[in-house]
Amino acid sequence: MLDLTSWTPEYFCENATSCAEHLSKAEDRATIPLLNCSKLHNLRDNTLVRFRGMIQDMQDPECFLERYEVRRKGGDGGLVRVQDGRYRDVLVMNKDEETVDLRASSNKYGERRSMFVISIPGYNGWAVECEEKLSGGGGGVLSAGVNEVGSPRSVKRPLVEDEDMEVDEAGGVKEHQFKKPLVPAATSTTKGSSGSTSTSTGTNGKILSAEYLLNSPIPDRPSKACLIKLYSNLEESTLNSLVDVVGFLSVDPALDGSTDQMEDEDELSEHQATHPPPSLIPRIHAISVQKLKHVNPLVQEPATPLETSDIWRDIQNLLTQCLFGDRIAAEYLFCHLLSTVYIRNELESLGQFSLNLSNVPAETLPRYTVGLYEILELLLPASHYFPMTLENMNTMQFVPKKDYTTNKLTSGLLQLAPHTHLLLDETRLQAGKLESSGVEAVQNIAHLIKNQKLKYNFQFYQLEFNSDVPVLVLSEGKSMLPTNCHTPLLPDPDTIPLIDETLKAGKHFSQPKLAEMRRFLTVQRIRDFDMKTFDPEIIQNDFLRMRKEVDASAEDLHSLLVLARLAGLSRGKVSLDSECWEHAKELEQERKRRVELFAKKKNEP
């Protein structure tokens, strides 16, 4: 098998076409060390690595030295070679070489763009373990006698005569970025007193914390982060996209801007944010970026149809037991787990199916909501449980906000990767006052649920970005949040005292059975489903009858079509048929009956 880890930036530049062919093959790509599961200190600088994650932020384009001339020291100073500067952060020369003046017209500058990519927020433990096993536990061990930040045949030399180059104490040279010249750390001075946000000489001068630099949407579940350098297709990558990146690792200590010094503290903060320590946030010079449809490590692309056709019954039975024996509610929850936005237009996002399960028995709280989430956590590759307490609503940051001091987009809880299931526990919302920040949080959550779009706060204005986050709301009464579907629970009284034991038993499925369930949920969610083969006259006639009987609207018809599609997917089908359509109508009829029943009870004296 071809050893892709032996590639160098120079080899790739000379053989880009053949390398791209190898990287398009899943079996070759899988041999590359996955940085998500690897120890950074076990990987050499310039090693070929992979990283899977979500694009959290995009930085401004930067200029870099794409090609430069190198000559031999002394003698006649003749030209030795032309060095390619792509896929590197530092200039590389042999011991007896030096660069020609970097301002010479023979040198070429190019443009690249950096994107800040974090590992999947809310990635669940079983998915992490599976990913580690598939990646071989994180390869890329250092070879004996090879320095961690360079190859045996080359060294990095300072260019002290160039004012726009910064030289670190180890002799590394950072590439020219067309920015304001930096003052060497050894001779810098600082302003400010102890306890302020200003810096001081040495490593104690860091003013940006690791938590701020890593920028995880879920603070108590921190993500790994990489700074990805893009050289082509700069406009194709969008915020919140899922990507699988292959590129050359760059972890040279010379890249660390945390000890650099500047007179202007704002400039220093931005410099530190864009030049974080590579030991904390490594750089990857991308040579291949693939967009991902999902993050389930058990499902390889292209996804193949499942052999086990009855696995849906196991999922439905499990959900029914966990919902107090309520089969109708279990069907709706099953459909919710398979939902995704499959068509977008200016007015709406088609396919989303946010769900509110109400009438949760008060005597089971708060244990039940956490226990139910733990069951869902076993089935889904990415999810998050959020208790809607007053403190959380009033104090947490929910939407990304632009920090103009560091030119960084600080993340918020709702900036989640596509198909990350968010469970909102409204039963935890106690009596008290929602501050203005809490009211704004409710508005942002409601906007996400209703439109599957998130408003990013750029302080002076807001920008909407697409999202695809299925939201499940658990509440005692009907939720204050707008959802596509409100389904009151009708618990079997005999199941309520036993629900703790039921939830505990639900966690002890065999691993092969759990793997089948996990694969089923992902494969069915991303597969194509044909709605056109079903006779449209049947739908039209049913809609006309519904308008006469219950004054149904076009929105009701749309909701019924979405439910029929999801009901078909939940049974392993690939197209809409009469069975799915009739089943969806029965479900909706029963659900609306329940809603009316609880509305009457609420209005009774």
C-alpha cells in the first residue's frame, strides 16, 4: 500500500495530479493519521495528517511567499535553486545557503486563506472511541534522529536584514504577511501595570486564554482546534460546514505569537488570536478538503443500504419503553431523529422537524429528562443536553459574536455542526426573571427552531447563516418555544414508578445491536427519498376532505407530507407509498386529538 505519510510539500507540488487521485480514494485517505485522535507530540512537522471538524470561523486572506530564490553562501553567490514556499510557514534552506533579497522581483507572492476548524461540538463518547479504533489509535510516531520541527537535510535560517521578518530565539523565520513590522521579543518593551490586559516580556505575557483561543461552542465539552490554510477553492468553504481536511502539519515553535510584543495592545491581541501557540492550535496546510454529509464513523461514504430491515422495530420499541409506553410519542421522536433540512428557499427550510414532548410526569423530574438524553446519546454521534435554567439563559452566550479587538468570531452554544441534536430541558426553567440577555436568548433559540438559521452578532449589524440542528424540547406544559410538532405524552401509569429502571436497562443493548441502530439512523437520514412516485391525486383528495372537515391549511398539508416522508424513512423505505401516507394521517389525527384534550383540561376550572 502506498505510504502517503512520506509525502513532502515539494513532492506534492511536483505530483499534484497523481496525489489528488490517491486522496480521492477512501482506502488511501484512511491511512493518513487522524489528528482528532493523535497526540500532537507524536507527529513530525510537515507530516501529512487529517482533521475532521466544523468550520467555526474564517480569517482574512493573507499574503505569503509562494516562490523564492536561494543561493549558496560566499563564493560567487550564484543561484542554487528556486524554493517553493507553498504548504509551509517558514523558509527552508540548507546550512550553506541563504535567500536572495525577498523584495526582489524574481520572488513571487501568493494569497491563501485561513479557516478555524474545530472538532465536532457535542461529539459523543461512543463515536470518539469508534473513530480512534478506525484510525489505529493515532499513528505518526516520530522517527529516530529526526528533529520535531524540521527535516535532517534542511534548517531554517533568520533573515535579519529584512525588517518585515520576525526571528524567534530558535532561529526560525516567520513568512512575510504584509503586516506591520513586529519588534523582536528580546528587545521589546511593554506598557501597563500588573493585573491589566497588557503583556510583559517572556511567556508570562499571554493575554488570551487557551479557552478563548480554542473557542468551543459548548464550554464544558471543549473541542480540539486547527488553523487550516487554504490555497485553492477559497470561496467554496462556508461557516458551519463539516469538512475532512488532509494537509501538511505545521507545529514549528516559531509560529507562536503569544510571546511577541507590541506597543498597541489591540494589535497585540489580534496578533495573538491569529498566531496561537501551535502546541495548542496546530496549522494544517490543506491539499484536499472534502465536505462531509455526516459524522458517524460507522457509516462510510458512499453509504450502503442496510441488510437488516427490521432494525427499526428495535429502535421504536426502545423509544416506546423510554417514553412511558407511549407508542405514538415514540413514533414522533423516531421521525425527529431522522429529520434534516433537504431543501432551502428564501422563505423556509424544508424537512426540519423540531419536536416538543410535553406532559412529562412531574414526579420523575429532573432525573427523567437526563436519563432520556443519555439514551439518545447512545444512538446519535453528536448531541447536547441543555437545561434551561434561569442562570443559564441569563448568562450564557448563545450566538456567535464578532470580537473586533482580536478580529475573531467568538462562538455561542447554538453554533453547532449540522445534525447535532439539541435537547432543551424546559422543565428546569423555574419561576424568576429573565433578564434582557435571557429574553434575547429565547428569541435566538426560537429563530433557530423556526427557520433553521442563526443570527450572528457583528455588534453593528446581524448576519444570518444556515443551520441544521434538530431541536427536541421537553416540557411539562406546552413549550413557550415554537416547534413544528407538539406532542403531549400519555404515560402508562404502571411505567412511571419503573422509569428509572427502564432507562437504565435501555443502556445495556449489545454493542452489535447498538451499532446497527446507529448506522440505521444515519443512513436513513442522508439517503434520497422519492416523493414523486406516489399518486398526487390521493394527496389532493385527502387535502380537500381535510379542509372541509377540520379547515386544514396549506401548512397542515406540508407538515403531513414531511411526517409521511419521515415515517417512511423510519421503516427503511426509499419512497412514499400508501402505507406511509395513511400511517402519517393516523398519527396526526391522534396527536391533534391529544392537543385538544389537554387544551380543554387547561381551560377547565
